[in-house]
Amino acid sequence: MTAERPSNDPVTEYLSIGLLFDRLEEGFVDAYTGDPALRAAAQNAPRPDPAALAARCRALLERLPDGLPADRAEFVASHVRALECSARTFAGEHVGFVDEVRAYFDVDIAPADPEAYRLAHERLAQALGVPGATGAALRDEYQRYRRADEIPAELTEPLITAFASSLRDRVRSEFPLPSDEVIDFQVVSDKPWSGFNYYLGDYRSTVAVNTDLPQHLSGLPGLIAHEAYPGHHTEHCRKEQGLVATEQLEHTIFLVNTPQCLMAEGLADHALAAAMGPEWHEWAAEIYADFGLRFDAEKARAVAQATAGLLTVRQDAALMLHDRHDDADTVAAFLQRWLLVNPDRSRQMLRFLTSPLWRAYISTYVEGYRLLGDWLDDAPGEQRLGRFGRLLDEPLTPAVLRGELSH
């Protein structure tokens, strides 16, 4: 049982402030596993005034460290700074998009060089066996590859179960989890994302997989690793086991548009390679074969290596929308050109990029993947998995990783 904490404790104040954001935008609190009385107080309070909430954030920042150890105080402060920016935007204050991303995720973003996208297309044409193809010819070939890569709808759920079981066994051998941890997988539709983890506390998650668009042979293993093992679910369980159990109660809440998100998405996007290694495609091919599906591991790996050069396209699209204020049709055309997607897929992407809650969130995938990748690569090969374990267990932030990389 968690010891009762004074109401003016800085961590209690942080949790109280964070919970109130769900009154401004439902879904802002991604997960909360702490004192139910705090949540009830937030739910039963009048809807907060965003400007007053911003002032409350600034007052807490002035108080810190207020008895907290330096590392915990900086963790809380980085998240309160993000909340203060969110409160100002809810209050109607204009915050430039680049500044908004910096405040939320503690990273700086800028448009990528389109030449990188042209080179990625050259590599993709080679991987698809049509060297020199560009424009419509490359798009058509890539779309043919993607259609052939689609998973039959009736096999989606059994394959989710198969991949989750295999990954769970692998992860538990490296990073022990409680014997009673469990995930309930659900297939959903009409969502702006492909998958979502709802962490419920007590080592339980619901993972929703969106079937508005087809799932793909080359993508499903990564999706399950991302949301479940050793991604979001595993991270939540390990931190509940370790940090929360040692009274670091700031980790009982997970808030959208904070540095936590960049760390979590970067971790989850590296989860499959961390669990199964860079040759995971061969492992996936064996599971697919059990279901009568052929998965060309070598070709899938080559395509993935080529399309990795397109990582920043969606972030560039967000900059076009919210920094340059280009219209939706222009941005959709940009997405179609460089990601070689059809109009329906580009409009699905725009749903995410234009959502009031999620519009800046694409940077967690782009900058999180790059920062955590650099940090993981900085470890000798035999130490890489152990370093990934630090992401699961420690309260790391972008600033901490940059500091370690600079030494």
C-alpha cells in the first residue's frame, strides 16, 4: 500500500495538475495508476480554467526541487514545462509549432532535405527490383508490393496472438515480468492511429489494433512489439514493478504531449530489433509459414532499409500544416509523393496530423526514434540489449540521453 502523502507534496501537485488536463481534453491522461482519490478529485472539480492551470504549473516550477532529489525534480520539471505550454494553448494563446514541439518533447525540429527522400526512392526502386523507377512507376510498383504484403483479414487476430506469444516468451527471458501480467488484444476501427496501448495498472493492458486499413506482413510484428513486448506494455509493467514500488509516484501518470511520450515511442519503435535482433524478418517468416503465408524476409528487409530514409516525411507534413500553414490538399499531395501512398492513406495520416490533441505527436516517432537510436548505437554490441533495458526501467528523459551522448 502506498503511504499517504501531504496534499502540498510536489509530486502530488504534479499528479493533481496532470489529471485536470483530462477535463480539458479527454484522452490527455493516457494512463493513471495512482491514488484513486486524486483522480476522483479532478473528475469532480469544476472544469479548470486553462490560464489558471498554466499559472499553477509555473508556481510548481518555482517550488522545485522542494525536497525532491535532483534527478526526480528535473523529471517532474520537464513534464510540468510541457503541461504549462499545453495549458497556454488551451487558453487560446498562439504558440509556434516548432516552439510547441520543443516545449512538449524537449527536441528541436526542422524540415529535412528533400534530396534525402529522392535517395530513399532510388534505394527503394532497387529493393523492389525496378532500378531507376521514379514517380508514378515507383508508386505503382510499391503499391503492388504493399498489396501483396497485406494480411488476409481473417488471419489478423490469430497472427496477433502468435506474435504476442512468441515475443512475450523472448522478452520475459531477458526482462522478467510479473506472472500475472496480461494483455487483452482488441480489433477496432475508425481511429486515427494503427495501434494503441491502454495501460490499466496492476500489470494489465488493453491493446487495440485498428483495421480501417489492412495490416501488413512486414508491419504486424513491429506493431505487436511496439504496443506489447517489449514496448509500451512491458515498459509500464517494469516501471510499476520498480519505480512506483519505490514510491516514485510521478510514474503513476502518463500524459500526452510530454517528454515521456518521446521516450516511450522511441523505445517502442526500437522494440522489435531489441527483442529479436536485426534478423527478425526470418523469425517472422517462420510464424507466417505456420499460417500458410509466404513472407520474403530478404526483400522486406531491403524495402525497410530503403523506406527508413523517409522517416521525417510526416514530420515535414506537420511543419507544412502548422508552421507554413499550407492547405490540406497540398500536404496530402506531399505525403502521396514521398510516401508513395494512395489518397485514402494520405487522408488517414492527415486525421492524425490535424487532431488537436495529436498534431505535434508525430515528432515523438521521428525524433524519439533518432535520439534513442543514437543512444542505443553508442553502446558496444554486446551491451545494446542491456542499454535497452535501462529504457524500460529508468526514468530517462531526452535531456539525460543527450547528456550521456555528449560525454
